[in-house]
Amino acid sequence: MDIDKNTTRDFFHSEESWQKTLEALLPLIHPVDQDATRIWFAFWPLRLHHILNQSEDLDQRVQTLEMEGRYWLKEQLDSSLHLLFAFQYWPAVKAAVRSFAESLTSCDESLESQIREVAKTLASDLKIPESHLIGITAGAFMALQQIGLPALATASTEASVKRSSPERFLRAQLKKRGRLFSFLKTVNSKHAIVFDERNKKCCFKAINGQDISMAAGMDRRDYLSADPRCSEGPIPFQCRTGTCGSCWIGVLRGKENLSPVSEFEKIRLEYFGYNFGISKCESHPPIRLSCQAKCYGDVSIAIPPWNGVLNVLRSDR
Ligand code: FES
């Protein structure tokens, strides 16, 4: 069997189909991973994959889209999923999706049903609720479509994470933030911005009402040597006026502690193509431009490894 051809044929779903599938699955995902799942899908949209893969002159396209950072999912599949609570089950999810894909004989079932079937079977094997696995299983299906079955099967799997329940996981996050918070409270009205929940050093402080990008810029540690986009602080930025799109972030926890998204910010998010799954009436979406989001409480964020202007090609299609 030619696995590549099989994968392409049976696992191709359009952006619209993915959008509908995610909308249907989101209420079924445990709350601990609902926003993390939305963020992962916004960080790795099918549109980005198509744009890069259907290009005859990749260098030219990258330049047109003003792409910066690391934008190939195949190079960072495992690390891209760290932001999910369910990452602890990733090796098992990957194996289950691979096995499902290899044994698939017909594609009569909808994408949603396929994802639910894999999550349900694995959850039963692991004796955990299905809701813990739906988000990460959806991610594995998207990865399957973007990088193919052989790559999904061979992508390196990091050492397994210590197993935890969502409740214990959230308590641990709160405890960590609580410690940071009490430290920061020694100076009035400062909030903790965590940008990698796995590492307690990955945190900076924000003054009440300060935008996150500006607060990140006050963090004087060296981030440039790890990411050429980060000249000041851990979040890339260029303009701080909503123009460049460098500073986008995912908000894992505490999105209600940020200022509501403005019409201007929504328009810019759409222009950059970062708005996957954001509804028009949503006042606190999990994807923000950090230079536009003012901080009024503790927040946990994820910083995407790339930035660009995906929708600059919309009119050419
Ligand atoms: S820094 Fe340019 S959009 Fe935020």
C-alpha cells in the first residue's frame, strides 16, 4: 500500500470542514483543553500548510507573506502540543491515530465521527474520560493531514510526562501562579504573565493596564539567541500598533483578565489569518495581538513559533 497516496486521499478535509468539525467537537473537550485546542489549531492552520506546500517558489512566497520564525509543523509536531493538558497521552494518541489510519478501509464516516471513535476507544483503554482526549486526537488528525502518516509515525516522541488529572493540573498551575503572584504583589498592582507553564522561570510581570507586549519588553533576559525574532523579551514585536502581526499569542488561562478585543484588533487578526475559530461576538478570544491586549490580572499564554500575513494572498485565490 502506498501510504502517502492513501493518506492524501482519505485524510484530506477542507478548511471549512475542519472549522465545522472543531465547532462540533469543542463542547465535548474537557474545559482544561478547550482554549488550548483552539490555540493549537490557530497556530497550525491548514491554510498555512497549503500556502507553503502549494508554492512553486517557496522563498518568494515566504517573503510575500513576511513569514518569520519556525513555520513547519513537521519540524516541531511533538513540542507544538505541549500546551495541551492531554500532552501526557500524546504517545498513545499518536499510536492510536496511526493504527486507525493504517486500517481504514472506507471513508464513509465524517471527520468528527472518526476523531470521536479514536478518542473513545483509547479513553476506554486508558480508563479516562473521552473528553480528555478529543482535543489532542483532533490535533493528531490535523497533523496526519499536514505531515502525512509516515511522518506522524516517525516524529520523535519525548519522554512521557507524569500523569495528572485536569483538576490536579489546574491546581498546580494556580499554585505556581499564586507563588508568583504573592511575590509580585510586593509591588502593587502587578500581574504574572506565564509564557510556558512547564518552566517556572518563563514568567514576566505586567503593570495593571499595561499591554502584554510592552510588559514582555521589560523582561531583559536574553531570548534573542534562541529566537532571532525576540530582540526585547520573549514575545516578538515590531510595531506595537497592531500593524505587523509579530506579537500574536494564545491565551491559555486568564483571557478574561485582558481588555476585550477591539474591532480594530479583530480586523487585524483576520488580516493576518490568525482568527481560526474566533466568532464575531467573542469579546475575549484565546488568540490576541499582545500589543493590543491590556492586562488586568494573571495570565498564562503560549507564544507561536512563527508570524506572518497569511491573508495577503486571499485576493489572488
Ligand atoms: S507588535 Fe506589531 S502587531 Fe503587535
